[in-house]
Amino acid sequence: MPRTVTLPSAVDATDFRLLNEWQRGFPLDPQPFARVGEAVGLDEAQVITAYRRLIDEGLVSRVGAVFAPRRLGASALAALAAPPERLEEIAARVSGEPAINHNYQREHRFNLWFVVTAASESHLQDVVAGIERDTGCAVIVLPLEEEFHIDLGFDLGTDQGGRRAACHRSVEPRPTATAQGAACALPVLERDLITVLQAGLPLVPRPYSALGEQAGLTEAMAIELLQRWQDEGLIRRLGVVVRHHELGLEANAMCVWDIPDDRVSELGRLLAREPAVTLCYRRRRVLPDWPYNLFCMIHGSARDDVLAARGEIAARLGLDAAPHDVLFSCRRFKQTGARYLSAKEGAHV
């Protein structure tokens, strides 16, 4: 089912290209914004100004790297069942934790869902224990076991003139690395570059030079490391990280199934190939509270669109023969880029 996205009226054809075409494959060139400008018909200064404006308007989170899960530090999806009268209080405590980068209310008994990213597995466990202690709510932790499609890129479809842009989507399944201790194995200079890169590329004519200067590297060394990390899969994509809700994808559902272990990989790979699916992965069950092991995210402009897409996919793949559930997002309490390393960790570990 093709996705229809109603973009804000202020997004013109050039903005659309800046948003849609550069979510991945951002130039590893000393002057990347000049190369983007050559492609879309703007000069370097106009591209930088446009991205600053798109960030200020809330349509773009950053221009930067999306790191592969569990390749750098530790991460997990987690959830808790907050009493309705305490939801905002508990959500504020969770969002206030620096290790939390996403925090959403969803329609379920487990009504608060968040992503924990940390420098190590022990740090992640400490974060969860602190949330349990401060809120009095038990947290279920659902580590990633196998990924089928994760890069958080959004094909926005067509621009207001009906023209389709080239936004390439990779759905090759990848093994999930166990990252315990992996981040600590990075040389100090590499860790320093990752630490400054987490906030995104500086919006200046030579952003890799600026990144390198902050990390004690030359521009050429910074570019070389970014290229190697992309080749090795540590960086999943380098480009524009859009804010999907503000761009018209206002409905999103986490769709889950309890699939027999001997079939989950096969079905996960099939599910990941569906254009409507923006994320797809296998996570660990937490019995008896959470029996589901196959997850996907579907985003759309309206709830009915998401349900229609999900229903069509599930029927074609025979997924709903297994126990299943659909958890729509109700409220977004926090959405930022993942921060695996703090400045202190980057300097001293």
C-alpha cells in the first residue's frame, strides 16, 4: 500500500528534496553542503541556511549519524505500567534520564515505552534499576535479538507537485552484535569523535573539520573514520534525521506477534521487505508479562491508514494466526538522538 504524506505547506519542492533525498548517503566530502547544493540547485550557504531553518521549525532533528544498535554500547526497548493518575509524573522521571532517547505513551497496560542507550550493559541495568526505585513500577526490558530493518529513514513519497524523489531504503537483514564491552575497545580518539558526532554535524561549510577539531583529529582523519564506520556497519546511515510526526506521519503503531522461534527469522525477513514497515526486529520475550517476539513499526498520516496497511500485510503473510497486538502511540514525551557516550566517558574511558 503506497504511503500518502501531507507535508506542511511551508515545505516547498526544494525543502522536500533536502528532507527526502539526503536521509542517507550524505557526502563524505570536505564541503558536503556544497555537494548537496549542486544536486538541488542551491549554493552552499543556502543549503546550510535551509537545514538550520528546518531544524528550527522542528522538521529535522539533526544532520548526522544513526548508529547500528548494540554495536556501540548497549541499548534496549523497555516499558512499564504507570498508574494513569501518575503517568505524567513517571514520564517526566523517565524523560529526565540522559540515557533515555525516546519515551512514548502507548495504548496498552504497559503504557510507557522508552529506549535506553548506555555505554555498557551494566550502566543500562543501573538506569533501569533507578527508574524502578524512583517510580515504584517494574520495568520490562526487551533487548534486540535480531534485526531485519532498522535505520529510521522515512520515504516521504512525492512532493507537492507529485514528483517522487530518490530515497533509497535498505532492508537487508543484519546479525545483531553483542556489544557488551565493545565501546570500551574503541581507541580514545575514535571515542572522542563519536562523542561529538552524536549531536550531529555542525552546520558550517566544513563540518568534518569542525568535528575533527573537537575530537583532536584532522579533517581527513575524521572523514576516513566516518567512511570506515559506514563500511563496517557501525554507522547505519549518515544524513538528515527527520521528525516524522511534524512531517505529517502523525499515526504510528508498534505491531507485535508471538511467533514460534523456528519461524520468526523467516517471517521477520518477509515483514521487513514491506514498504509500509519502517522498523522490524526480533526482541526477547519477558514471560509471563510480554509474550511477543516479532515487532514492526508502521507510520502513517492517519490511524485508519496504519490499520489498513497492517491488516493487509498480516493477512498476506499469515501473521495473525499467532497471538498479536497493536500498540498505537498516544503521546510523545521525548525524542532525541541516542547518546551512548558522554563527554566524560569519551575523554576518560
